[in-house]
Amino acid sequence: MADQPSSSFTRGIFAGVVLDSLLFPYPRALDERSTDEARTVRRLIKSLREMEHDLIDSAKFDEEETIPENVIRAFAEAGFLGLTIPKKYGGLELSSSAYARVFETLSSIDGSLAVLVGVHCGLGSKAIVLHGNDEQKERYLPPLARGDFLAAYALTEPEVGSDAQNIKTTAMLAKDGSHWRLNGRKIWIGNGHRAGVIATFAQAFVERHGETVQRMTAFLIRPDMPGFKVVGTVHKLGIRGSTQAELSYEGMVVPADHLLGAVGRGFGVAVHVLNAGRLTLAAGCTGATKRSLKHMATYAEDRVQFGHPLADFEITQRKFSRIASEIYASDSMLGILASLVDRGDIDFSLEAACAKVFASEMVWRAADDMVQLAGGRGYVKPYPYERILRDSRINRIFEGANEVLRLFIALNGIQAPAEALKEVGSALRRPLRNLGLLGGFATSRVKLRLGQTSTLDIELHNRLKKHKEFFEKHVADLGSATDRIVIRHREKIVDSELMLERLADMAIDLFATAAVIARTQNLIDERGLEQCEHEIALCDLFCLEAGRRFRENRNLLDSREEDVDDGRRRIAGAVRNGKGYFVTDAILEE
């Protein structure tokens, strides 16, 4: 599926073609698709707003570094621990669109609670929903939906972060086939200290092409299994109410019926779950950014300096307008991404990565702007601004570090046939070298371009046509730039990370721009031009600034920039050799 033109809008623009049917017309609102589900989402949001005032104490969660059991119980009773679990097992079985909308509101209220629910619903429980067999689902999903215990997802290890394919934990099958023994350690596992069931991963021996090799395999484990140990929990910069634990498997006995999926297929399990999770994370970051903008607007109107509210100053207004336009873009991407996920027949991995990178960096900038606007009050308690800043930082690391995701976007974009490149981590490198880059690259170009155009073949309102023209030009620019870079660097492209990063940023801005145009056109169709002036202003500003970023990155792909990159490498080498800054002090050497 991944090498077909219809599979990915973002993969298409790397080839210089616009697969507009994936974005246009813009997806209908949840009310129009499912009135019952929309009613459920509104009930859940209303319940959150009530708990926000009566039960949720973010400052206390942060100070005490825990979420009390009575809060978790209240969440369970309201249905928040069964959001992604099928109705037949007692859950709400929300669509991806509905789940993202609930998660957006939850994240705007408390980041730690969002992490607890996200790990339980979007990772641990989701792994069982997607990959568990009937017996595993019957056994674990009903109590997870009721909140009898929490779910967790244990992948990260002390020596392995984004390079997930090379985890060190091992799994050995007993001679009689009755159980597995797992040995290894996992770190930073959300809900790990209080979970009743955990989806985890280890290397198991399998036969591949006549050889016995180790391959990542997924399991379900419980804290009552012999050899399981919670080593401790960690103290963190932010999201302190959520708890991340270190787990130890010391010859842990895992019954054979707790294998999750097939032996040697654990990497697919991990990637499938994480891809869907990036939609949720992007939604959460968008909700949190809306909260920051609300804080900023309120504070800037109330705070008077030099005889004027801070909101009167153009520098403040510039912050407002940029954040608002970026929220509009992120919201627009979410609507499309959620629709693609719900369709079930589309490869949405690149769009999910684009939305996650964009939204996680947006929420960090907005939180930083809020602290700056508040001045000294932004830096101290009891004001919430410093906590919001701390809570925002993790999002650029969660669900795949943004640096890795940029490589993931670019390498997938330039190598459509390389199915293995859907994976994150070291798999980004090896398959390209083994598949014969240029032959596969040329084949993918022919397939993607056959019968496709580089134009947006959609009727748009005159107010949007200038954005359409620039968008089409930039798609053509990305396609030709990708061709030049691959031909110039050949097999070394996998090591040209600075070039790949620029390509990824160009693609992210193009996906965001297309989403903004699609949503704005949809709003004009629904309301009429006069009722959309604010949205059109947001569209105009975002498309302008995204276009400027695109052109800057395009110019940095020029071969002359490679001389600058060489200088960066030389300086980095000097830093490494000097174990830090290597020039004598300008005032006085020690």
C-alpha cells in the first residue's frame, strides 16, 4: 500500500505531485458524521470541565508528584479509562477523531492527567485492542475499561531510546513451550509502578532465511509474574503528576499465552501503536497551546505598563497573531489526520509525524512566550506559567524525538518503495543501503507521478487562489529539490542529515499549508465569505509565514550551503575533541 500514489499526501509532495483527494473536501465535523459519538464527546468534555473545578488540582499534582487514587477512580467512573476500548468489552470505542478531541480538552486542563490517560488508553490498552487475541482481549480489556487497574507500555531501555529495533531485553522460550523468560530493564515507563498489565518488548530467536536471528517480540506482562520488579520512579522537569518508573525483568516468567501478536513481529506492534499515538499527542499539544493563548490574552489585558495594557503593544500582538495562526494550522492538520486514521485504508504515518513535530514545537514556543509576557510572574509559583512551560517540554521527545521524526519523514519521502522505512530508529539507515537507492528511487518517481499532477485541482474561492499558486510552486520546488539531492548525494543521502532535516521541514510546512487552505475553503462554503474574515486572516498569515520558511529551507539546500555544513562538522569535531568549548577565556584563563 505504501508505494501507491493514494497512500500518502506527504509522500506525494516529495515526488512533486499533489494528491488532493486526500485533503479535499475537508472532512466533515463529528456532528455530521456521528451524532451519537458527538454527544458522547460533549458529555466527556462537560465532565472534564466539572472535574477541573472540583477535583483536579494541577499545582498539587505537580508538588506531590502523583495523581491521587480518588482522581483516577473518578476518571474511570466517567469513562475516561475506556475511551479506546471496544464497547463489547465495556469501553466507549471512540473513533480516532473523537478520542483526539477529548484528549485535546484533557491536555488543556492538566498535562499529567493527559499522560496517564494517554498511556493507559492510547498505548497499553491500544496495543491489546490492535494486536491481542480474543482470549487476551476478554481477559484484560473489561477491567481496563472499568479502571480496575491501569495499562502501561514498556519499550524504552537505559541504552536504547529512539533506536527501538535494537532493544537489549531478551526473551527465551522454555523447552516445553509453556512460558518465556525475560531479562532486561525498561526505563521511564508511564504508569509502570501501578499498572496491572503492561505491553512490553524483548528480543526473541526466530528463523529467517535459514538463519536463527533475534527479532523484537511483544508480550503482555503483569506485576505478579515472578521476576518482575519496580526498581523505582524518577523525578522529572515537568508532567510531575504522572509517574514514570524503571522496571526490571530478572528471569521473569511470562506464560506462553501472553505473547502479543507473533514471535519476531514486535516492531510492527510498536510502530502501529506509536503512529496512532502521534495523532493524540498532536491534539494534546494543540489544546495546551489554546490554553496558553487564553492565559496570554487575559494577562496582557490586565497587566498595565507605561500607561497601557500589554495587549496594546505591537510586540505582544505579534505573539498573539503568530500563535493563533499556528493553532489554526495545527487544528486543520488534526481534522485531516484524524479522518485519515478513521478511514483505515490510508498510510497516515508521515502525516502523523508532521502533525506531531509541528504541534509539539508550537506548544513549547507558546509556553515560552507566556513566561516572557508574564515577566517575573512567569518564573515563580504560585502562578501556573512556569509549570505550563515545564509540562510542555516533554512533547518534543514523546512518541519519537522530533529529530528522528524529521529523518523519518524525509527518508520515507524520498524512498517510497522502502516499506521498512516506516519504522523509527536504526531502520532508517540500513534498508536504504540494502535496497539499491537509485533504482528504487527512480521506480517510485514513475509510480507516484503516473497520472498525477503538481497542481491543486480544486475549485477555490478567489481569496485563496494566491495561496494555491504559491503552494503549487512550492510542491514543484520540493519535488525537484528532492531529485537533485538524491542524485547528488546518491547512497550517502542517509548520512546527509542536515539536508534531510530541511526537506522534512519543507514537507511539514506544505502539509500544514494544504490543510489550512482546505479547511478555510470548507468554512467559506459553509458560512459564506463575510462570516469567515477572522479565519481567512489566520489563513493568510500562516500561509505567508510558512511560505517564507519554505523558501529559506529551499535556499539552504543549495550546494553552497554544504560548505557551511562542512564548517559546522569541523567545529563539532573540535568540541568533541575538547570535550566542550575549546577556546581560551576572553577575560581570564583559569
